[in-house]
Amino acid sequence: MEQQMTIPDTRAAILDTLIARLRGPAGTGEALRAISEGCEAARAAGIGTDSAAMARLDAATADLDPVLRESALASVSGDLRRYLRILDMLDNVLDLAPLDGINQIYWSMQRQLFLMRMDPASVPDFVTDRLFPFYERFLTEISRRLGLAPAARPAGMPATGRVVVVTNQFLSDQHQPSRDLLTQLVRLQHDLGRTVLTLNTNMMPDRYHSPFIPPFAAAVEERLSGEQTIRYGDETLDFLSSTAPGLTADKLGGFLSAVEDFDPDLVIAFGGSVILADLLASARPLLCMPTTSGQTVSLADIVLDFGGRTEPPGDGRLARSWRPFRLGLSLRAEDGGTAGRSDFGAAEDAFLCVVVGNRLDAEVDAAFVALLERLLDAVPRGEILFAGPVEALPARVAASRHAARLRCLGHVGRIGALLPLCDLFLNPHRTGGGAGAAQALAAGLPILSFAGGDVASVAGPGFLVADGDAFIERALALSSDPALLSRSREEARGRFAALEQEDSPGRLEGYMDEAIDLHRRRS
């Protein structure tokens, strides 16, 4: 009772609601989403840093399902030690727990890391020392339970010129990672002369198999099943896809048989934690091409960097496999026609800022909205547009004191027409958004970002600031100095030109050859 009295009334009410939801039903997606909303409200209210409130939350949920409890409290606090407890629990039952449940917990953790929702300082080596070893044990368990034994390519066989590319998810050319994949496939076929088969494995969970908070389920394109031929540019690309749910012997075994029949010189994992590709690590040369700047989990001999030269910490396997690289991001084609600010509901004389992304509900959180309010306080002519699909964000900005100057556009099909009309590209703390940043630079739109994540990697140090105060100062300076804004536009175009120079097919081919050589030497 003494602890409860130290909790402010507003926090106490939010805490009561969250505890009631956690102690209520949790067996449906609707219930899990309601709990997640309660966790988000608690996080926004500062409960995660309130020791008395967290102690009460701990005590009130001590008898709940440990995955539900620890993930929910991690969602509120960002404390990775909660995830350590979940991993320890899973290790104790790894030979018994359903594979699909383990898979969903793993990907739900990865999702929160990707969204920068967790505090890396709480467990500094979480990915390298705990999550990566757990992933290896999980792969071993998948192989054991499903009886998977990929056949190694016999030593001394001549090169075939064939490459298998494996992805966890391919949707359409409107999905940025999928479009980046298509760009790399064209490069492999057209520029490097390889014959390529792409396996679209859909290994991320597409439904809920555990009470993890917040729940995560990946999108699946149901039309892509079996063999497909996809036309992209002037190239014809061969795909083999499966939309079958879950981790099953039929699904994984079918893909492994396809690899054996195709007999590639090299397997490329497009993205991190590509389960099928990593199951092949002992049997075939494996190279990993990450799709984001976050720490990549992969068993490949060579793991390319997403955005340049950010070497992983330490001297473990992930650090040894790292190679500098710049993933060439595919820009959206020109939309055609012209547009004016009025087409997007913006004032002609506004200092127009834009936030672009496909996960704005999660990325534009209460803390970033508060920062944007400070920006609008400092820049009276400022208006901010949000370009990307949203559900929860409109209510969040409607509650702002600057609601009239914050506008959600939803999905913008003509993003190439919108960006040149803007004055500043604003980036929240997040991992993703690299393609939007590249599109902004190409349009001569200056970027304002914090360090870390894909946007920072694309933008380069000249467009980064250290903290919220510097964020506001930079925006104010650009809004009040037309000459500075003009120079920043030229610097944006110059940065994009430099990025194009870093994108080298020759470097990729060299790494492919190195991966084959490394596999040969350890086989």
C-alpha cells in the first residue's frame, strides 16, 4: 500500500487498467491487442521508469503466464532482462515447446528490437551473446524434430553459375524490401550473369501462437504459391513460394529438395534470420545480404553490411563474418505529372516537414509527437505531414495542441511528387526508413535525424543531430534561413550521388567468390 501511494493518480489509473487487462482473457488476438494498448499507455505515461509503479505491476502479475508477463513488462519498460527470462524459460523446454510458438516469440522479440523499443543498455550484448546462440539452438531443434539433413554438394564439382536466393517474405514491388530484393535479383542475373532461383519461404509467423506482447504476425501474399515467373524491368525472375503456415517437414523439406535439384554454387540469405538459408549453412556456401542496419543474425560465412562500415562489436562469429557493403536501395518510379502543396492539404507558405514510413503507428510514438510539438512551437510557419498507412496515429495527433498543423495523409502513391514540395524530412528514432530517406535525398530534400538506424546510414553524418534540443535548433535554422535551406538541398543531392557511387556490383561478386572459398576451406 505504501508503494501504491507514491504513484501519481494519473499513472495509478493507467496501471489499474493494464493490470486488469493482463489478468483478464488473453486467448484471442483482440485480447492481446487490448493488453498491448494498455502497455503502450503505461509506457507513454512513464510507468516503465517509475520504480514504485513497476514494483506494483510485478507483484500483481507474478502468477501469470511467464511469456505474457515478461513480454508485457518489457513492452512497458524496454528492459531486455525480461527477454532474458523468456529465453531461459524456452531453453528449459526447447525440446518440448511447439516450434511455431518458439518461432513467434523469437520474431516478436526481433520486431521490438527493430522498432528500437528496447533499451540496449539494459543488456548490452543481448543479440550477440544471447539471441544469436538461442537462434542456433532453435535451428538445431528444427532439424532434429523435422528430420532435416541438407545434402552437401560433393567436393570438386564444377561451378554451375547458379545462385539460390532465400527470403523470409516477398509481397510485391510496392513493399520496399521486396522491391530491393527484385533489384538485387536483376543485378545477379543481368550484371553478374548468374542463373537465379528465389525461394519465398514465408517463415515468419502469420498468426499468433503465443501470448507475447505486443503480438506480431507477418503479412503473406496468398497469390504467390508454387512456381512463379515475375517480370521486373527487362528481366524474368524465377520464384518458388509457399504460403503453407508454420514450420513443417513438408514445407522445409520441399525447399531443401528444390535447392538440391537446382544445385547452386552459392546460397544468398536476403535478410537476417532466414531459417531455410541458415539450415543450409553446413551444406552450401552461404552469404547474407541484410535489408536493414540493425544487428543481423545469420550463420553465413559472410554477412554484408547494410549501409557502409559499421562493424559489429566484439570478436565473435557475427564480427568475423561482417564485410563492408552498401545495399543499393530501389527508388520508386516517377509518379508522372505535377503536384502542388494544395493537393496534399498543405499551405503554400508553410515550412513543410514530412515523416515517411510504413510503420508510423509504432514509430511516431508519444515521445516523438512531443518533440514535434516543440518544433512547431519554435517554427510558427511549420506544418508536418505523415505519409504512410496508419490506424492509431490519427488519434494520437488529434490530441495534440498542434493538431491543426499535423496531418496524416495515409498511403501516398505519389511520394515522388510529394517530397520535392517539402522543406525537411523528419526521422524518429527507428531502424527502418532507409528507402524513404534515399528518395528524399534524390529529390533534394534535407533530412533531420538522430544517429542510428537505416535513415542515419543513408543520410550520413551531415544530416544527423545528437539530441532533441539540437533537432529543434536545426529545424529552426533551416526554416529561418533560405540560403541555408538551399545549401542543404544541394548537400542532399550530393549525398545521394555519393550513395550511388558506393553501390558496386563488382564488390558483391568478390564477396560471393569469397563465401564459396571460405566454405570450401572449412568443408
